[in-house]
Amino acid sequence: MPARENGRFALFFLVTSGALFLPAGTLAWPHGWMFMELISASVASVSFGIFRDSPELLPWVW
């Protein structure tokens, strides 16, 4: 996987977790972590699959 792809996923994870846990005021929130696992797995499988198999579907990224 390209470093750019990994960097974008890391940025997505940080922004999403910040938007979820900062208003909650705690990291000790099991439902929040379950949501992060579900949404991160979904985004990773779609984006890494598309980038690897069919990069022409996302021409604006390259």
C-alpha cells in the first residue's frame, strides 16, 4: 500500500476519533470504540480495495 494511502487513512482515523471522543470527554467509552472499529474497517476495506484493484475509479486522488 502506498504511503499516501496510509497517511490519508491515519488522518481519517484521527479526525473521526477526535470528533467522537473530544465531545464525550473520555476515551473510556466502549460504544465509541466499537463505532470506530466498524467505520474504520469499512473505510479501509473500500478505499484500499479500490486503490489496489481499480485506481481509475478515483482519478481526482492521483
